[in-house]
Amino acid sequence: MEDYSLFHIYQHLPGTILQLITYLSSSWNHSFTKKVNVLSPTKASPSVSVYLGECIVAGVAFHKSYITLGFIIFRVKKIILVSLGILSRFRAMGTQAFTPDNSIDEVDERDAQEKAIDEWLPITSARGAKWWYSAFHNVTAMVGAGILILPHAMSQLGWGPGVGVLVMSWIITLYTLWQMVEMHEMVPGKRFDRYHELGQHAFGEKLGLYIVIPLQLIVEVGVGIVYMVTGGSSLQRFHQLVCEHCKEIKLTYFIMIFASVQFVLSHLPNFDSISGVSLAAAVMSLSYSTIAWGASLKRGVNPDVQYGYKYKTTAGTVFNFFNSLGSIAFAYAGHNVVLEIQSTMPSTPEKPSKGPMWKGVIAAYVAVAICYFPVALIGYWIFGNEVDENIFKSLKKPVWLIAMANLFVVVHLIGSYQIYTMPVFDMIEYLLVKILKFKPSWMLRSVSRNIYVAFTMFIGITLPFFDGLLGFFGGFAFASTTYFLPCIIWLAIYKPRKFSLSWFTNWVDERDAQEKAIDDWLPITASRDAKWWYSAFHNVTAIVGAGVLGLPYAMAQLGWGPGVSVLVISWIITLYTLWQMVEMHEIVPGKRFDRYHELGQHAFGEKLGLYIVIPLQLIVEAGVDIVYMVTGGRCLHRFYTLVFKDCKKMKLTYFIMIFASVQFVLSHLPNFNAIYGVSLAAAVMSLSYSTIAWGASLNEGVRPDVQYDYKDTTIAGTFFNFFNSLGSVAFAYAGHNVVLEIQATMPSTPEKPSKGPMLMGVIAAYVAIAICYLPVALICYWIFGNKVEENIFMTLEKPVWLIAMANLFVVIHLSGGYQIYAMPVFDMIEYVLVKKRKFKPSWRLRIVSRNIYVAFTMFIGITFPFFDGLLGFFGGFAFASTTYFLPCIIWLAIYKPKKFSLSWFTNWICIVLGVILMTLAPIGGLREIIVHATKYKFYS
């Protein structure tokens, strides 16, 4: 009011002044009034315009001699008016409280009414959800009517395609779900709380709406109708089982009963308010899934079971195949509500919502796997191609259990209906309140939601076969929004600057020119333009090396059960810890931990981090290079003896020197990107000689006298060999010691961090590792039993040309592997010389320092040609530490996950297993050294 009264007083200034200046003001009246309206806190009243008009008419009569004075006074007036308007505007803004949103600490520039509407709408009304809310919300959203049809889908797909489609769908949808979680807050200070908002950001305001809204509505409304029908069908089935002699009731009434519950629950305002319903639904999904496959197992395989395609014509079989693809797509439909679920979580720039949301998604996807795969596979195994579209219709006994399972389905669908309906309620209420300008009220909410529930009930009653359309909807809408639309959005947003990323341009560089020049010279930070596939073959080259040749021998000392378990568990744990390191590479905004010890220093402190990481990392990297010197020399020696049988025998020393001569040359390649060609060749060689190892073993066939018992006759010896083999397996997974250094070579910006392409490379590498490790370990042990040698190629003798070629492949691979592990050591040496000792960066310094290191590893390899026999000891002490549990300790130190949370449990399990491995393996390794000490000869 104060601002308006000042304006009002000034508006009635003495008439002579106003009348004097209005002669010239007529031409400016429109713009003047417009500025006052815009700048003043309240719009100019009609009386102002009328009064000014009267003044203009009266001013025409005045003499022209007053023009100059009038011009000056009018301009002064305009300045005062404009100033008053601006002052009032700032004063009004100053009285507004700058309150951060519950999710992001940002200035709320909307007015009170707009903010009140957002706080009333279902999706944006609550921001206090916990990570486990997202877990059971996602389980409830995903595991629903779709799971009941999976055995039938399997019968139409067949064993091979069925399992392939199920597994690939699980992997792809988990990936696209991760993309959506990542993109929720990709724009700083903004959250994409709805699927269509993300689409609008990617494709534009209108096109984004036209693309996303129709698909999302088809999915969510379609699911609502399907759940109406399925809920009613399950209630009807429950009634028939419990009350066999009762009068049969039409499906319509059971749909109405199911709908009556939805009429009540639909008035819960938002996701947080239905958390209890969602939790109950998630528990029910796990329960009836277990009943489905448990009751199937109890029933046993049908005597006349058949797994062939049921349809007799090719066209029918193909069309059924296509339809089942849509049914599986329907089973993975949770993406349509994931952003809406994530919007309920608190978020700050320091602790964004994607962290807890991702934890919930992982937990949910574990639950999905526990539900989907047993039901689909066991259900199909038991009933074959005679399984019904709903697995519970095929199951008849025990009656009480099947009835209870159907009731569980009903409870689950009640919660799932609400999960899928909440975004629809949000769209309806958004339209009514923001577009049609209805006043937010409980009456509006009650009427609109009841109409929607009634609509889905009506369609379900009218079209009770609606669930038979799952194949169509699954393929058309569910597959779009789940499988590939997130990928298209991801490409649309991140692609504009393809292959043109600059870390120095996007981040503030506070180093001086000299410091920057040194970093640009050092091997790890010299080049930042690596592609994702570089990390793939760098990781393959780093991990698959001499270790794979000893895996069959390790299996012989472990036995079938423990051996397979250790291999698989090691693969899973090391993949998890490798993912942790990739994630932590850029955990601090604007900073990259380019070296393992830098991450350790961030977690444990400047000095303690160095004391913990550097010794372990040096033991691993220098140890690997020495082992590769010896193994490379042995393989060259083996190649020589196979190809040149009649030639004079040569000492191993000379072959180690030949191998080292190659390293003297390659070591002068400056950085990781410079050795990518060598690394690629090495990766190809690793796949090649691994294939030769198990292929040649298969060709040789299982030996007649093969034995799989433990070779050592004493219990103590068996245990010590067991422990030693744990270290050998740990040695086979040693790539973590160079992963941060490899990631440092990749370009990165805040919009597109390096962890994305790096993780792609890691996944590709770990697939290649599984292809190399598992066949070599299992097939070679199966063929040779406990007679297998420590190096599988020492056991294989025929065909001679193939074994010789395989040994040459090993040499090529070890040449690349040596360089991968040597590069971080070169970086440490040059870092100390240039930054600590203040040597000037030069090619001479690099040549001398690197040649000395290669000569050192060669000397140790020649002096101790039995060094590879120490793998068990080093593998347990250093390799297990840096690979199995040190990343977990760093993760706990930095992220500090809540006690007894999923992350906390996962990391502690890895730590416990890693410490056990670190403790037992060196014991076995030391005993191995003592037993074979008499065989070791220096300079042999």
C-alpha cells in the first residue's frame, strides 16, 4: 500500500506542471503507460489514463514557448515514475523469502499461487521419500500381471530364444532405467519430475509432449485396465477355489469389488502416502511368485510334457513368437513411473537423488530377477507348451495355496494400480488447475479421480478380454517407453558435442602454466581423448594375462565346487569394485582422481592415503612386470623348443632378454593413448590363445586316467595348496591397479562425465574376461584333471604348430600387458623426478628413467626365473587388497552409507571375503615357496 500511495500522491501533482508538459507527452503516452504497468508492483488504474488524456486535451491550448521547459519537466517526471516503479518492484521482491525447494536449493521465482499448486499436485507435493521407497515402488510397478504370463510366453518362444529374451530384457531395461535416473537432474538446479518433461527437454516443448504423453498414457491407462480385469479374475478364481459349491458369480461383479478398493485408495494424495500399500504389494509379488514356481516344482514335470512350438503352422508359430515379445515387454514397464517416483526423493547439489534412487532400483531389479526367472523357467519346464496364459490357472493343487496365491495377486495389483495411476492423476489435476484454472480442492480431486477409476472399471467390464491385448500394447507402447525411448533421449541430449569434449575448456584451471605443462607431459594426464573401446581392450590386456594360464592348475587344487564358486564370485566382486572405482574417479565436482593413490589420499588423508596405496600398487605393478618378463621368456623358450627341435638348447635367460628388448623399445611410447595399438593387438591375442587353450584341450579329449581328487596326499598339503590357489585366482583379476589411470585418458565434462564410456569399456572387457577365463579353467581341468601343469601350454603337446602359435600369441599379449602395468610406474617415477626433484621434463629424462625400470625388471626376472611361482603369495597379499576390498573401504570412507543399508552390507561382504583371501593366500603361497625351494635356481 505504501508504494501505491506514493504513486497516487505524485499522480496528482499541481495541474499547471502537468498541463505544461502534456503538449509533448501525447506522442509518448502509450509507451509511458506500458512502462508504468510493467515496472510498478500494481497495474496503473484506469483513472491514470483518463486523467492523462484530459491533460493532453487541455495542454494543446498552451503556448509553444513552454515547449522546452515542458520537455525537461516531462522527462524528469518519466524518470521519477520509472524509478518509483523499479523501487517498488525491488521492495516487493525483497519481502519475498528465498526458501529452497525440498529437493534442490534454488531460488523459487514462482509466485505463491503457482508454488501452492505445485505443492498440491501429486508428483511434486512430497520430497521426503527414502531409498527403500523407490525399491518397493519399482517392484510393485514392474512385477504384476506380466509375471503370470511369462511361462506362456516361454512356451511360444522356446528355451533358447525365451531365456535370451528374458535375460537381455532384464539387462537392457536396467540400463535404460539407469539412464532415466541419471537424467532426472542433468540440468543443474532443475528436476525433470515427469517423463514428458524430460522428453520436452530433449525434443522441444511441443514435440516432447506429442512423443511422450500418448505413449505414457497408453501404458498407464492400459495397465490400469489390465489390472482391473486381472484383479477381478484372481478374485473370481479365489472364490471358486474357496467356495466350490457356491453359486457362480460373473466376472463383472469381481471387477467391481476390485474397483471399490481403488475408489477408496485413489484419494491418497501422492506416492509417499501410498508407501504402505506399495510395500504390501511388493511383499505380495515376492510371495505369489514363490508360490507359483514352488507349487509347480511340487507338482512335478508333466508325464507328457512337450517343449516344441504348439502351433502347427509356421505363420502361427512366428506370430505367437512376436506376440510373446510384447508380453515380455509388458513385464518390464516400470520406466513409465520411475521419474515420478524419483521426484518424491529429497535432493541437494551435494547429495542428488540419483544416489538413493539407484540403490532402490538395484534392489528392485534383484527382486525382479528373483520373481521372473524362476516363474518363467520352472513354469515352462513343468508344464511345457500346455501352460495356460495365467500360471495359476494351470496350478490346481494344493487348493488352499493356490487360493492364497490368487489373493496375494489381488493385494499386489491393488498397490500396483495406484503406482501407475498416480502419474495419470497428476496429469489430470495439472490440466484442471494450471490450464483450465480450477481451484485446487479436495472436491476437485475426489471427482476427477473417481471418474478415472470408474472409466477403467467400465472398460474392464466391457472388454474383459483386455488382458489378451498385452502383446499389442507391450510391443507398441511398453517397448517404446522402456527399451529405446530413454536411449533416444540420452542421445538427443548428450550427442551435440560428439567427439569434441574439452576438459580444460569446461573446468576452471587454477594451475599455473608451468604446472599445467608438467601435467601435460606426464603419461597419465598427457592425453584426454581416448574412446570407450580403448578402455575395453586396455582392461582386457591388463586383466587377462599370465593368470589365465594358471587357472586350470588352480582348479585342480580347489576342486570343482570351490573352484567354480571362487571364479564366479571373484568375477562378480571385482566387477563391482571396478564399477566403484569408475564412479569415484570424478566424485568431487571439478576434480578427477587420475591415479589410484590420489583417490586413496582423498579417502584417508594426504599422507595415510599414500602409505596405504603406493606400496600395494607398486608391488602389484612391478610384480606383474617381473612375472611377465619370466612368463614371456618361458613362452618364447617353449616356442623355440617346439619349432626348432633339433637346434641347440638355450638358457631361459636369453629368452627373457629377447622379451625385454621389445620392452626397451615400447617403453618410450609416451602414454596410454600412444600404446592403444599394442594394447588392441594384445587383447586380440588374449582371446586367441585362450580359445586355443580350451579348443586344443577339447581336441585332445578327456584323458583315460583323469582324476579330479586333490593331488596332495596329506590334509595339510591339500589345505595349503587350496590357499595358494586363492592367490593365483586373485592374481588373475589384477586390473584395478590401472583402471583410474586408464579412465584418466578419457575426455570428460560435467554434462558428459568419463564414467559413461569407461563403464561401457569395462562391461565389454568383463564379457571378454568371462569368455577367456571360464572355458580355459573348466574345460582344461575337465580334460586333464589334477595332472594339469601350472602353465596349461606346458601340458598341451599336440598339434605342435598350434601350441607353438599359442605361445607366440602369449608373448605378444604379455608385451602389451607389460606396457599397461608399466605406464603408471613410469608416471610415478617421472612425477617424483619432475615435481619433487625438479628435473626438467625432457626426452632424455624419460629414456633414462624408463630404461632403468625395464632393465630392473629384466634383471629380477633373470635372477629369479621362478618368480612366477610366487604368484600365490603376491596374489594374496597385494592383488587381493587392491582388487577385492580396498575400493570398498574407500567407498565407505567417502560415501558413508547408512549402517545396515544395501550398500553397507555389499561393501562389508566384499571386505570380509577379501580379507579372508588376503590372509589365507599368502600362507599357501609361502608354503609353496618353501616346498619348491630346492627346485629354484638362479640364472637358470
